[in-house]
Amino acid sequence: MQPIDAGFLLFESPQKPLHVGGLQIFEPPEGAGPDHVRDLYEQSLTHREVRPAFARKPVEVLGVGPLAWTYETELDFEYHVRHSALPRPGRIRELLELVSRLHGTPLDRTRPLWEMHLIEGLADGRFAVYTKIHHAVVDGVAAMRILQEGLSPDPDERNMAPPWVSRHQDAPSQTQDRARSGSTAASVRNLLAAPLETIGVARRMATTAWEGVTQQSAALPFRAPRTMFNRNISGARRFAGDSWPLERLQRVADAVDGTVNDVVLAMSAGALRRYLIGHDALPDDSLVAMVPVSMREDEGDVDEDGNAVGIVLVVLGTHLADPVERFDLILESMGRAKAQLSGLSTTQAMAVNVLPVAPFLFTSGLRIPEITRPPFNVVISNVPGPQAPLYWNGARLQGNYPLSIPVDGLALNITCASYAGEMAFGLVGCRRTVPSLQRLLDGLEASLTELEDALT
């Protein structure tokens, strides 16, 4: 197990689950009957082979852990795969309330760390699939790849296997045998190799620290202002999601020679500024976002690598009223942050970015993040997805909304995923600490509109 994967398990608690999730909304194929979702559920249960990521469960190494994976060959699929129905009137509101409750429930560590819920009962005839899998098992890029592999661009394809079916030639028993024989040795090698990989990053960290002191657009850990988002949280979750045409974001990006991800950050910054003003809680200093950056060398390898992400800190310019000035500061800050990671290996990048925020992880695990200023105020992540329409046994995927993780000291998480010409925002917050989460979606639209008016 990679050290970062072990960290997701070590810092988890029953009230603070550390799984990621996804909500997909499907339109049934033409001619589908009233038992369509039930038939999909029963058909899925006939597939018993699993890819390694869906068979992993954590174990200790030499009495310490969890530090390694073992592989389950006899999965209880009726436990992992569940069939639900929404109460009337079957609105999106009822769907989001159900998903919010499901996302706040921890996964059972005695089993492989995933669940899949088929949900019917939407009033317009559509159905949904909510899946959650522990962040120790996959990162956002790997989760998106698994989703893409489990669907088809062909609307006429039928008898499709569900996403947990193995894409490898090895049978599950062979995978388990290989994992048992090598898990302990590999875990020890990973623990010994990680410190050696960090040699040579001291100069990069010193440069980052100097820039953080001298440059407005550079961000240092524990220099972010205190906000209403940086408190201890409860175990209850609230989820809200919406999507915007990618072409709108691309036009704004083209106007400033930026990227769609820059526009995502600018939209989020504007929405956060409006939200905090509405709660009379906007700090004088700019909010700082932690932005995950994929360090995966092989984007197609989703079964053997848990997490391969770097971390950059970006100044959001929420103290600036002018949307163009705010956007310019984000562009400068993001460019500076990316330069910090250039030329580093995956482990070195993690060292440069994780070591400065390690005290936050420690205090978050103890439920006392208030003893320090927050290293950052919010997590904003953007996961690229497929742009061609996809289908599951003829049902068209209409929307794909990501769900991620709030923790003590970080009560709000903003994660985006692109699909078929749309950018979907998934907002997950503590139900108690982040009230009226829906208002942030209104702020995203208002922020994008003001950028369009000013730049295009």
C-alpha cells in the first residue's frame, strides 16, 4: 500500500468517512419496461469476477497498519450492490437527499471498500446509480477511468458487465495469490523508498517558502484566513450538483489564454465570495484552495495504483470585488504552483506538498484543527472525463456528478467532472457547518456570467 493510501485509512473515523463517490443519471432505452432497473440489478449480480480494485481490503503488517492490501475472492455481491427506490414525488430533490445520506455512511472495512446503489423512482422515468469507493483504493482519475471502461459508446450494446468486472487476464484467485505473496514485501519497500525519494526537494521547498512571503499570488500552508468552512464537522453530509456547457467555460478560457480548469477555479472563487458575503463572513484576506493535480504516468492503469496526485495551493482572490482582477490573480497563482511541481517524481511532488500540511492532517485526526491557521480553506478538484455520450445496456448516461470528502477543518469540497460537453460540479459539505449549500450553485452561475460579460 502506498503511504498516501494508508493515510486515508489511518485518518478515517466512523463520523468522518473518507470515500469518494459518483452519481450518474441515466435515461432508459426506448421501450424499457417498468422492471428495467430490477432487471439491470439482477443481471449485474450474475457477474462474479472482479477487477483488483474492487476486491481489496486493508490488513496490518507486522501488527501495524493498515499498511497492505489483501484480496477477497468470495464477495457478497448482494451486500455491495443494492436496489433502492425514491419516495414520491420522485424529484431530483429526493434523489439528492438520499445520496447525501448514503455518502455520510462509512464503508465496512471487513469487506472490499465499495458499494453500488441502483436507484429508481424519478418522476420523469430516469434512474440513477450512486457508487462509493474508498479514497485509499482509487483517486479521481482512476475512478473516472473505471466508469468509462464500464460503459459503452454503442447505444445498441446489451449484456454489458458492471464496472467491477475484471479487465485483466488473471483470474481472481491468481490475483489474490500474487497479492498475498508480495503485499508485505512491497509495503516495506514503499515505506523505505519514500524517504529516499524526498532527497533533493529541500531547495524546492525553500524557494516555495520565499515566494509565499514575497509574492501575493504564491500560497504558503497555514497562511490562509479562518473561515466558516474551517471548523470541526459532523458526520452528516449534504450534496448539491449542477452542470454547465463546456463551451461557455472554454470561451472564457480562450479570452485570457487560460484553461478550463482556470475557469473552474474562477467560478468557484466568485461563488465562495458571494456565499460568504451572504453569511457576513468574508475575510479580508483571500481564500486559498488546495487543488489536486494528477501525477499518474499511465492514465490507463487504474487497478494497481491507488492514488497518484500532487497538491498545489492556489490563491483565489476572494478579497477582490473585480472578477477580472480576481481571475488574473488565479492565473498567476496557478502558474506559480504548477512550476513548483515541474521536474519532480510522484513521490517528490507529494513530499513538497504534503510535508508542509502534515500538521493539519494530525490535528484534523484529533478533531482540533483550530490550534493552527488553516493551510487552505477549501478543496477544488477537476477530473477530466469522456466527451462522447456513453451507455449502459442501452440507457444513456445524461449526467455524471462527483462526490468527494469534507473533513474536520475543511467542511466544503468542490469537485468537477467533464462529460459529453458539460462540466458538472459536485458540492459536498457538512450538513451543519455549510448551510444552504444550494446557494453556492447559484453563485457559480452568477460568477460565470460576470466573467462572460467582462471577457467575451
